[in-house]
Amino acid sequence: MDGFDNAVAGLPARRLAWETVADLIGKNRGTALEDAIEPATQRAALPPQDAGLARAIAATTFRHLGVIRHALHTRLAKGLPEDQPGLVALLATGAAQILYLNVQDHAAVDLSVRLAKSEPGLQHLAGLANAVLRRIARERDAIRQEGDAEPLALNTPAWLARRWVAAYGEETARAIAAANARGAGLDLTLRPGVPVPEGLVGQRLPGAGSLRLDDARTPVPDLPGFAEGAFWVQDAAAALPAHLLGVRPGEQVADLCAAPGGKTAQLAAAGAEVLAVDRSAARLRRLNENLARLGLTAEVLAADALTLSEARLFDAVLLDAPCSATGTLRRHPDVAWGKREDDLLRLVALQRRLLDKAARLVRPGGRLVYCTCSLEPEEGEAQAEAFLKRNPAFVRRPVTAEEAGDPAFVTAGGDLRTLPSHWPGEGAGSRGGLDGFYAVRLERRDA
């Protein structure tokens, strides 16, 4: 960064957020926000407070991108120029601060204008940025009310909105969109037998017994018990598939597509001998670091699960398959804007191959849990039904309401299906939602 950036407080954070958003809505569409902003933050050498602000601006921009785009489009004489990601990102990150973050209007406007003036390609648009962002500030309440009233229509890509209405009905689809806009709290999975560390205040959730913190503002490494390995971060819904596998001490278990490792930790903590497999060596480094902090062990293998030897069979196999991740928008709002409907065809084909491979790794009498963090039926219910038709050796083992934690999480067919709108985040006794997950539990019956 140049001296101009360093001389103006707050501008480096805005620049990083702008660059990241422009990149992800432009040439690197489909790249995960967390994969883009972490290395960018390190390269920029920002102090922690600025790095946190940059992340907050970028994530907030994506969380409300539909509402922000609509507000900008209707307030620009020629509409929003979607073919200019640099300008769109400049206006969107500025609007996100005004509409949804605890940032003074004048600071958000002034620093956005300064950012425009510092960029040769945007200098001539500084006046436009100033005018439209000031109007956004004046009309903030009306914009937010419109977004709150129409989260499905305004803040969800049209292809996703259409699919959710078809799969779950309009009322539930609207509730899902509203839950995604609210965001997510912080859930922890505690090591079995470890008491809740003093100072961690939250509610224990049914099902896998996750602890949902009342206050999620403290950085995770600073939480009581983190350094001692008392817990790991894992959404309550993400903790359910490994819970459903019901592993016992000493069982041989394969965790396919294992990174970042929350499910591996669950299986190892239950006493299983775990083989954790993932294609990404970088993501497996995080898995190993987490296991070391927790004092848990597993055999970790960087490999494509499709290439595993079938000479070694397992008592249980968990396949958390690559998917569209449309159930995780509460935590990863960029996913909605980085995926296209065409991506489903490729993902469904890969899931089918991985599921058939996982089945061949299960010993007779063994169990298989297939899961995805997707709301799309093709990646869940339809995938399971197709598998059972072509694999008669396997039968479904229905999930109980007690195992799932809520009768609403169990489908008519006996599978797990959580929605972001379950456990809504408003009203007395609310739990604040959870990620959208699908899981089916299967047993191999042939001798």
C-alpha cells in the first residue's frame, strides 16, 4: 500500500474489503470469501482491528448484496453497471457500512470517496460515489425496511429463490432467506467428559449437545478452554451427521472429505480409529493443528477419496460430500453469489461417484452416513433414493427425533433435514437458527 493509504485512518481496511469484493464478483467469482481475504489480509499486514473491519465489511456486503444492489440500481440514473465490478464493489461496500454496520455515515462516505480518488480507474467517479452514498444514508430506514420485508425477492439470487419455493413452499423459503440475512451465532462442540469451561456462557442444544454461546464477539482463540482443547467450533447442524453414525470405541471409521476436521474430531473423541481423507493438503494442515490442540489422534491422508484402496473395509464411513453449500449462507453469504445453477450438475455427478465409492469401503454389517450442507434436493433426498435403488445391499436406518434433536429435523422418509429457518432467531426462547444439512444413515446388510 502506498503512503496515501497509510496516512488516512481506516482507508487500508476499506481498500482491502473493496479489492476482495471486486475480485469475488468479478474475475474470481466462485472463490470463497474466507479463502480470498485471509491471504490478502496477511499480505497487507494490517493490524488486527483493521483486518477485522475489512472482513466485517466484505462479509456484510455479501450478506445483504441483493438489497444493496437493488438500492443502488434504483438510485442511479443509468442503473448499476454490473460489468464494472470495481465500481459496483466500491458502492456496495460503502452502502454496506451505512446500512448495516456501526460506522458513521460521514466516515463511510468520505473514505469511499477517498478510495475512488486514489484509484486511476475510479477517480472520475468520485463525485458519483459521493452523491449516491449520501442518498443511501438519507434513505437508510426505507431501504432496510424494504429488505427486511422481501428477503427472498431482494436478497436471494433468483435461481435459488425459485428452487427453495419449489422444494419447501414460499413461506418456508422466505423464512430461510430471512435467517440467512440475520447471520449466525457461534456453536461449540465440547470434548466428551469435559465440563463447560468457566466463563463460557451459552445454552446446550439437543441432538449432538452443541453449546451455543450467548455472546459471539470474543475471538475464538481467546475463549476460555480453547488453548486447553476443551472444544472446537462447529455449527450445531454440522455436528449431527457424525453423531448419527453412532461410533463405538475401537471401531474402524473412514471420514471422507474430512477437512476442516470437526467431524473427524467427533469421531476420534468417541474412541474410534479414524482415517481422515481429503484432497486438500492445506486444509488438512488445519485439521492436524486442531487435533493436536484437542489432544486427539487420527490417521490423516491427503488423497482423492475416489482413489482409496478397497481392500481395507471399515465399520463405519462418513461422507460429507462436496456440494453447493447453500445451507451455509448464514455463515458464508458469499456462497449465494458465487454459485450458479449449472454447478449442480457437476456436483451431483461427483456426489454419486463418491457415494458409490464410500459404499464399497463399508464392511458387511457396517454403517454409512452421507451428508451435504445443501438445501437442494438433488444433493440430498434424490441422491439417497437413487443410491438405494442401485445398491440393494444397503438399507436406510431411520433417524429418530431424539437423535436429531427436534422432530422437525426428521423427514417423512426418516432422514435428517435441517433448515436455516429451524429454531428461528426471534422471540422468547429462540435458539437462533442453524445451518441447512441433509443426512441419510445406511446399513450394509449383505454377508
